[in-house]
Amino acid sequence: MSLHNLKKSKGLKKSAKRLGRGYGSTTGTTAGRGQKGQKARSGTSGFKRMALKRTLLATPKLRGFKSLNPEIETVNIKDLALVFGKDEVVTPKSLKKKELISNPLNGAKILGQGDIDHAIVVQGCTASKSAIEKITKAGGSFKA
């Protein structure tokens, strides 16, 4: 069996009924809808339209605005001293794992609030001057 041998099965494509095409076509004039009345009219019922409007009004709209330049999240040295041990590597991913920042893709900035008494290695983060001083004074290193 190959593609050129395949045949369409009977009744696969049923042609649509041609409605309202003259008196002699069986379904002319009223097009199989009967005489006058609600069901003979075209368009959807008013109740369906009302329900749609009600649901549109009830759904919460997208409000506000999302900045294309996301804010870099900040972490203080005192938080790093509590969460990270001696000679641990601090990266945006490790900060996310320890739940100090929410999104590592936005980056992280380390600020100098608090003190640190053990050495840590900071990589891939930005930092303030005071934070870099405190990290190097404790015996750690900083690589941007």
C-alpha cells in the first residue's frame, strides 16, 4: 500500500445542503425553517448574547503595565552570612535555591548592610562598594 493507491471512503465528504436557492430546489424560500417565528429568524438569540456580555464583564481584565526592564533584586550581606556557609559559592541560581531572590534571570545585587565573619565566593552578581569591601575583608572573593 502506498499513497497513490489510497482511495477516499464512500460518504467521507458530504456536500452541504444548498438552502434558499429558489422554489424548485425543495429547500427554497423558507430554507427548511418553517414559517415565521423566533426559530425562523437569523442570528443568535438575545439571551446568548446577554450571557456573553455578562461573562465578559465578569472576567478580570489585564490591568497595569509590565516593565521591559525588570528590576535587579537586592540581597544584604547579613542575609548571606545567615544562609551561606564558609567558602560557599554565591550565584543568582544559588540565591534562588535559598529563596533570597525570586527570579535569577533578573540578576542580583548584594548590598553592604550587616556584617559577615566567614569567607564566601560571589560570582555573577553585582555588588555595592561596601559589600565588596566586607566580603574581601572576611577572606572571600568577588567576581562580577
